Amino acid sequence: MLEIHEIPVTPFQQNCTLLVCSETGAAAVCDCGDADPVLHKIEQLGVKVEQIIATHGHLDHVGGTHELKLALEVPFWFPSGDLWLLEGISEQARMYGLPPLTPAIPDGDLPIGVDVKIGNCSLEVRHCPGHTPGHIVFYDAAAQQAVVGDVLFQGSIGRTDFERGSLPELTKSIQQQLYTLPGQTVVHCGHGPTTTIAHEAATNPFVRSV
Ligand SMILES: [Zn+2]
């Protein structure tokens, strides 16, 4: 069974997630916007992180990844459609008046249709463009839970006013890739509380179920 621990990081209160296979103790970090609180949690739980992954290239999701990768010496897998954002991370920091950041160098892509293995658990990779063009989400079919980054929030959806964002694309991603999951699926969002697919499909005011 995959345990998901949320760790809010950065001034944007982004939910970094620590994904742990409860049978083997193998773990992965997803969306590391800041390394220190994540390293603290890893030590507290005593888990063995084997890889770092990310949903997309915004700085609150990847800003601490270079530092985390150096500290843990593990590979970093990243969706290639958002490489332009990752490589421009210092420009993102400048826009928010934050100090410059070093982009983490990915060890490879997270291709759609190739599952991410964490110990005995596996995560399906689904492409959900609209907030950013390369945005992916991770779905754990065995435990019916998902890590969705900035695609869907409790009662809200990701912003589409950033460069290369698209509301029609985001709407389509949510309707086709998320609302089609089992209703009881627990959704871990990039910001704010967790929710479920059934709750959002029935009540989300921004994207209706079709
Ligand atoms: Zn974002």
C-alpha cells in the first residue's frame, strides 16, 4: 500500500508529497519546492527515498529539487513537456522577486503510459495539460488515490493565465483524465486540502462532469 504524506512548502504553501511503500519502506518525493522540510520528514519517518518526481515545472513544485537531489543522490524524473519551465526557473524566481534558483537536471522523462514503481507500488502517469503544457498526474489504482499537482483543487482548478496555459485544455484534462477515475479516489492537490473525484465531479463550480 502506498502511503502519501503531504508536506506544505514555500510561501505558496505547495503540498510536496512523500510517497512511501508501506511494505518495503521504499519512497519517492514528488514536487519538491523546498528541500529542508522534506529532508526533515524523510529523517523523521526513516524511509529510503529512491527517486524524485514532479508533476510540472513551476518553481513552487521544483525549486528545491536541485538541493534535494544533491542531498539524497537519487535520480530525478521529470515530464519533458515542461523542461522549458524547469530550465527557466531563475526567470520564474525573478518574476516573484525571489532569489535565483538552480534548476535540477532531470535524469530522464516520465513518459505517459509507463508506470512509476515505488517498492511494491506503482503509479500510472496521466497527461493533464492546461495549467502547463507538460503537466502530468500520478494515479495509484490499487489504493485509489492520485497526486494531481495544479490541475484540480478542492472547489477550484489550476490557473490558466500563465504562459502557455489553456482553460479549454485544462477542462478537457479534468473531464477526461480525472473525472473518469473511480469516485472514491482521494485527490492530493498541489495546494489546499485533499478531496475526492466524486466530490469535485458533483460540486466543482469551474469544471462540470460530462
Ligand atoms: Zn503550477
